[in-house]
Amino acid sequence: MESSSSDRTLLWLVAIGFFMETLDSTIVNTALSSMARDLGKSPFSMQLVIISYALTLAVLIPLSGWLTDRFGTKRVYLGAIITFTASSLLCAMAPTLNWLIFARVLQGAGGSMLLPVGRLAILRAFPGERYLPALSFVAMPALLGPLVGPTLGGWIVQYFSWHWIFLINIPIGIIGCFATWKAMPQDDFIIKRKFDILGFTQLSVFMVCVSVAFDAISEKQFSYGVILFLFIFGLASLVSYALKAAKNHEALLSLELFKTRTYSIGILGNLFARIGAGCMPFLLPLFLQTSLGYSPLESGMAMLPLAFAAILAKKIVLPIVTHFGYRKFLIGNTIFVGLGIASFYFTSNLGNEYLRMLQFFIFGAFNSMQFTAMNTLTMKDLEKRLSSHGNTMFSMVQMLSMSFSVAAASSLLSTFLSTHEMLRAFHMTFFCMGALTCTSAWIFGQLNLVENVEGKVSVTTEDQ
């Protein structure tokens, strides 16, 4: 970078990309009921709007590193913003659910490049000691996405229409395209390395098959025989990748990562804990609007205590983890998060509003500390030579768990709705997802009884 003004422009450019991606991940949730009404669908059949986006992110994140090495950060980042912006327009124009799902897949393709490529651009422009302060700067606007997303989405839906939650991306995207063209430096070198097409295909088949199988249970689209086939075929693809990668040093994601015990425990703990907790941004707005009679704006406002608590909790998680150690903290906090999810079993339209706000606040605090501690544990002991592979797999697991979480919660809710009235079905779904989260504490129990907490627990854009 040639000047301080160029440095600042690049930082704001990447921050805009981070903000667009994180905002879009949360703003849609409060609009699902309105989308369903306009598209002639049941609110309980809208989970594919969330799953298609998260699954596309998970599938394409491993591709981002290769594309950046092959075509350069500037070209890939510009292409990502163009794709994200154009697909946002397609989402707003959607006349049917299938159209909307297709547009969300395209949006996920653009979003899958925004975070990893933006982070790489910062790394190359701010080497050494300048990297962490620069990354912290671009992360802060991204933390605002989960804070303003639900409330902004509810306000837009109530006073305008759900189409505008996608249309607001267009002016931001246009500014981002112009700034990328002017401010992002072009790479001086291009690496033409071989891409592991077979490994990418095997992992993609696994993720898609399992997600489709989960969703098919909730939608009752296929027979149980077809669903069982999808599960087995997906798991067979994962096993075949593992057998190939064990003997291939150029595999898409090296299995050598799992020789680091904290990494393997962190990845598995992230996956299963997030499958339980990751459904809450989807379930809560739907629950408030369909069972408790909240308006879109009221449901968005109800999520504010959770978002505020999430930000405040990041200030206190470091001393708590340092005092108790990762093992004790994650075992206890995971159980608290599970109990917090299960506590919504007792929520009804007769409850005290102030107690409900307190419930949201407490759950948001424990949930935020959980994500921060899990993320730090996963990456803290990984060798530098494996950091790229480790970060890619970590990002992929985070997005995959979001897809699995929404699909699993939708399947449970659909099953309970067939035999119980709506409020009771939601209560039982919360209880089951809370129980699932509690069981993931056993994974963190495999950490060493005595450990040193080294390094700083930092807040990144992937803490959620």
C-alpha cells in the first residue's frame, strides 16, 4: 500500500464486505413468515431459504483459497461483491420459493468469498504486527450485523416489504465494487497450483446429501428409504475422502490437522454444539411470530437483548477462561447453553415481558462466550504450516453446522406439529435441541485435566 489513505480505504472496503455477509445471515430470519405469506407457503417450510445459503457457504469456502491463488485477491473479491449484489436483486425479484432458493445459492457463492478473501487481502497488505489491529478494525462492523439485523429486518418487513431486506444490499454493493476497483491492490504473483477436484467433490456430496436428507424429513418429500440412502451415500463420500486424504499430502484439507488434539476436539465440539445452538436465530423469530403473536418488528426488537449480551460477553470471556481453563469452562458453559435453549420450553404468551428479556440476555451471554472459547481452543495449538488448511476446515464446519442445525430443528418441529398443537411443538423442539447441546459437553470433557491457557482470546468475524 502506498499511502495511509489507501490503507484506510482497503480496511473500510473489507469491513463493508464483512458487514454485508454477517447482516445477510441474520436479517432474513425475521422476514420468513412474511415471505411465506407472499409466496403462498407455510412459515414452517421456509428453512431452505436459510439452509441453501449456509450450505453453499460451506461447500464453496474450500474453493476460495485456490481461486485467490489462481486469479488474485482483487479479481476474486470484486467477483464476490458483484455476485452477492446481483443475487440480492434476484432474491428481491423472486416470485416463487424455488426462485428465491436458487438466488440464495448464488448469494451464498458470493458470500463464501467475502470473508476468507477479504481476510487474505488484509494479511497481504498489513503483514507482521500490523495484521491483528487491522483485522480487529474490520471485524467490528461485522459484529454489528447480528445486532442490527433482526431489528432492521423486522422494521423493513413491517413498514415496507420483505423484498427490501435484499434491495438494501445493492447500493452497498455498488460502493463496494467501485472501492475494490480503486483501492484493492492487484497481486504481484499468481500461484498456479493443482486443485483437488476429487476431494472437493467428495466433501460436497457429503454436505449436500446429509443436508437434503435432514430437510426431506421435515418436508416429507421423500420416502424413508430415499432419506436413508442419502445419509449412507453422504457418509460413504466422507469416508472415501478420509481414506484418500490420509495418503495424499496435497489433499484439499489435510487430515494431519487431527494430530493436534485441541484442534480435533475443537472441531468436533464446534460441530455438535453449533448444531444445537445454531438453530436459535431461525427458531426464535418464527416462534415469536407464529406462536406468541409478535409482529416482525416486535420479534426483531425482542432479539436485541440477546445481541447486546453477545457483544458484552466477549469482554469478560478471557479472564473467565484463563481462570478455569478450557476444559472446565467449556464443559460448564456448554451445559448452561443447552439449559438456556431448553428453558424456552417454559415460554408462553402469558409470560412476563421483563423476564423474557432477561432470559434472552442470559442465553445470549452464555452463547457468545461458548462460540469465542470454542473458536480459540480450536486454533490455538495449530502449527503455522497447517494454519491455512485448519482455518478453511474450521470455516467450513461453522457453515455446515448452521445448515445441519436449521435442518434438524425443522425436522423436529415438523414431526411434533403432526401430533401436537403449535406452541407445544415449539416447546418440545427447544427441549430436544437443548438436550443435544448439553451432550456435546462430553466432547470437551476429553481435553486434558491440566492445561495452560496460552495466547489471547480474540474476537473475530467468525465468532458467531
